[in-house]
Amino acid sequence: MDAPSPAPPDGAEALLRRVLALCAPTRPGAGTREATAGPDVPAHRLEHALRWLDQPGHHLLGRDDPRYPPLLRETAGAPLALFVDGDPDLLWQPSVAIVGSRCASAGGREHARAFATALCGAGIAVTSGMAAGIDAAAHEGALAAPGGRTVAVLGTGPDLAYPPHLAGLRDRIAATGAVASEHPPGTPGRPWHFPARNRIIAGLALGTVVVEAALRSGALITARQAAEAGREVFAIPGSIHHPLARGCHRLIRDGAQLVEHPDEVLAGIAPLAGRLALSLSAADPPRTRIHTGHAGVRKGRRAGATDHDRLWNALGHDPIPMDVLVERTGLTPAALSPMLLAMELDGRVVVEHGRYSRSSAGGRPAGRCG
């Protein structure tokens, strides 16, 4: 499948005007917006957003755009558009959300980092909200994994960090992963933005892991929205004397899976991951074919070969990184990731430190971490 044609400038601007109108701030205590649709959008806001989009690596994905993440599109309340700083294809990669308290304990932050590093080692991206505490620790753990990828969903514009001291983390995520927001560039954090952005975190992920949470916590909102979207919910238990364990214990009583190890998360998402791999293969992810410039690679493809065949033929018993698979198959990471995950869960592929190889055991248990 060839890369989709870019939206014409007037179409992109029309979408941007709609987004700006929908995201117009509401005056405290008032029931009307400061701006209405179309030409009433302030010119300076439109110009600021257009300047941001003109910069390399900045994208606006409308809900009808073929690059819009399919898992999110099928959820209730999917945003009209996403502003993305970084790799928009990463939003197609199978991911797990790791969320929890902003006032996390040292142990909770360590759990978040360890789970994130292990999940990325198994080829799963980590999604979170880049808040202080558990979210930041999860992103750090993902970035620490060789080849680890992470998605930050913000309650501000994609160019701002909240809290501000995490600006450096935002930049690191954008450089190797993706920073996404439904809010236009320059939008400051407002209290109602953060509960609303949780639906995007839940919608992008196959499952949500709650590490630490009080009984009244935004992480519990994310978990509820994940369950409503048909995704898996996991909770790490804690001491009965720890107030930030009580939200996790409530989730477990309500049916969330109790997990003590990342392997249990991988096993829990396996059925949904398999269905995702099949649906994405049938749906032709965006930019599924890329031009490698290697005529020999193209000549070596047999007519009628499926993408799964090409991937399997590209794999060997020596571990190789994703970029080599991209070169050998001519497929994008967005297309390869769900197929690799399905093969790993089927015991045919081993993932170690972000490198992939055929399994020599002939049937490893689902959920093996690299």
C-alpha cells in the first residue's frame, strides 16, 4: 500500500479551525466559549498552530486520517484530531498504559520503571500521561530499554510540559517516541483537561496497569475507561497500610487482574493482541510499504507473498533490530509491530533487548520478556 497523499492545505486548515473552535477555553463560571467555529477562531491561535505544524516531526491526525490510531478510533469519545510531536506510526504499535499516583512512593516508581523496561524489551510500547510520579517513572523506564518506545498523552498542548520541570522528559519522548494531545499547541494545562486525556491513554493501549492509586485517583478513571473500551485492566497490590494501595485493591476486588510480574501483563493482553494483529493486517496500516532503495529486496519478493511471509523470511536465528526488519521487508514499524507481537505470543519469535529472532524452542510460553 502506497503512502496516503497528504491532506491539501485548505483541508488541513479547515480541520485545524474545527479543532481550535472545539478547544476554545471556557471562562470560569461561564457556560459559553470564548470563540466559536470557523472564521471566529482568533487569528493568532490559528497562526501559532500552523507555524507549529510547519516544523519537522509535527503532525495533525484527523479522525478520518488513515494514520489515526485504530484502537483509539473505535472507542467512545475518540478526539476529533490528535496533535503529534514525534512518530505518528508509534500510535499503531501495541502498547500498555502504565498509570498511577503523582505522589508515588519510591517503591511504586521503581515498579513502574521495571514494568516499563520489561514491556519495551518484549516489543510493547508504553503509554502514559507524563505526570509526576508513576507516569514519569514509566516513561523513564521505557526510554531506558534498548529500543524502547513510549507515548506521552498530554493535558496541555503538545509543545508544553505539565508540570514544567518535566520539559526535558517531554523532549526526549518526542525525539524517539511520540507526544500526543487533543489540544492545540500553546494550550496551558487546565484542571478538566487531565481527566479527559485519560480516555485517550486508555484508548491507545491494549491494557492498563495501575501501579499505585488512592481511592480518589485519576488512575482509577483511566482504568474504568479502559474496561469500558473492552481492554484489560491490571493492578499491582501493596500493603494494606499503604493509602496508595487502596485504589489498586479496589480494582482487584472489582475484577482487575492482580499482577506481580510483567510476564503476567503480556499473557493478559495476548488474546486482544492477536485480534489486533489480524485486524491491522487486514486494514493495511498507513504507509505499510516504504521505498528502501534496494532493488534486490524488491526482486526477492515472490508474487502473492503475504506480509507475514515476508516478515518470517526476514527473520533468522540471530537477533536483529527493527530497522533491519524494515529494510528487509519494506514494511514500516507500524505494520511489523503487531505481527511480531502475534508471533512472539505464539512462541515463534523471541524478543531480547529490542532485537527479534526465530524461536529455537518451538513454543515458548506467551508473555516471555527479553
